[in-house]
Amino acid sequence: MSPSSPLLPPSFSLRDRVVFITGATGGIGEPLAKAAAAAGATVVLHARVVRKLEALYDAIVEAGHPEPIILPLDLAKAGADDFANVANALEGQLKRLDAIVHTAAQLGALGPLEHQSFDSWVSLLHVNVAAPMGLTRALMPLLKRAPDASVVFTLDNRGIEPRAYWGGYGVTKAAVAAMARELADEWENRETLRANALVPGPIRSPLRGQTHPAENRAALPAPEALVPLYLYLIGAQPKADSGALVDAQAWLKGESWASSLLA
């Protein structure tokens, strides 16, 4: 894929599609949810805090976009039955699903391994790895019925290249990268199913503020700058380009930005 090629054609639309976004009230999730709704999608808004979900719901409705669905669910406590209930609710209410975008993540504590809490690691594994697996698995029957379905995993540089002191967050993000590769491989010959992963890099997000509190945030790209990449992976990417590992920072610089997850 060339960085000079247009990501989204003028005719781009998500009309009549259903897009599920985890962490929809977060730094990346919120602008993405608004953009997907503006493109015509019915967006399933997942987050933990009801108040934030309701505010996002109101903003989308007041903008005149399709009415979204709100899904308050604490991934730290959710189990297989909860994900099955989500799938059953979407089946009954919307009867389709065209994309899942995983942006929800838990940071935990950074520091040397000897100072890490075992219980904190278990929680990180549950939220960052088991939950996206369980949700994707539960929703897969709906995805398989869609004419063009997409799953997008949000990775992190510290999952691709682990470094000291990143603790359970770095390990779980590495696990998400492995999960994305497995799913992309499983779906390589499925013409209606695509799986990709995106590495945002340094952006002006709440999570970045926690990990780099002394950084000049004004110098970082806003999360909104990455929205076209996500929309491309949701609804404009050709099947032949599925299984991509997307470097958002390279794309922002006009450099080559997509390699293969399966390389």
C-alpha cells in the first residue's frame, strides 16, 4: 500500500453497517465512534462508565447521525456468559455486525518486574487479552454472515518491541499482536473476513499522558488524526490487503505504513 494512495474514496460510506467499538469513550474510541456514525454506521458504543457513554450517545444523536447502541460493560469482570449475552442482544436488535474495533486497554503499573503485582497482571490479562478474544469469539457468527467484515486490533509499540519497566501492559499488548496474527492467518482465505492491527504510536491520548507525564502533549498528533486509518480498515480496505500491521506514525509522515502481520 502506498502512502500516497487515497485511503477513503469520495463515495466512502458505512451506511447500513454496524460497527462495534470497545473503549468508545477513550482517546481513540470517541473520535472514531463519531466519525463512523457520521459515515452512516450504527455504532455499538462500549465502555465502562455509563455517564460517558450517555454523553457520547447524545453527541451522535444531536449531530443527526444514526442512533447508536450503548453497552456499559466492565471488561475486568466480564466473562464468557457476558459476551454471549452481548452477541444475543446484537442478533436480536440489529441482526448484523460488520466490524469490531478493539481500542479498550488497561495500563496497570509500570516498573521493574520484582515490583509488579500478580493480581494486577491477572487483571491486565483479563482486560487486554481475554476480553477481546472472548468478545470477538462470541460475535464471530455475526461477522461471518456479513458481506464484508473487519476486526481491527489496536496495538502498542511496547507490545511490538517490549522494553524494561512496561510490565504487564507490554506483555499483554504483545499477546494482542499474537492474537491479531493468528486471526489474520485463520482468515487469510476467507473472502468476506479481514483482520488487521494498528499501532498508533505517540498521540495525545489519556494513556500517553499517564506513561509520559512530562512530555509536551501539544507536539503530539491528536487521536482524530488516526481516524481515517481506522475507517479504511473498517470499510475501504481490499481483501487482498488484509492482515496488515499498520504504522500510524509512518502514515502521518507520508512514509510506507503497512506491512504484513504474517511476514
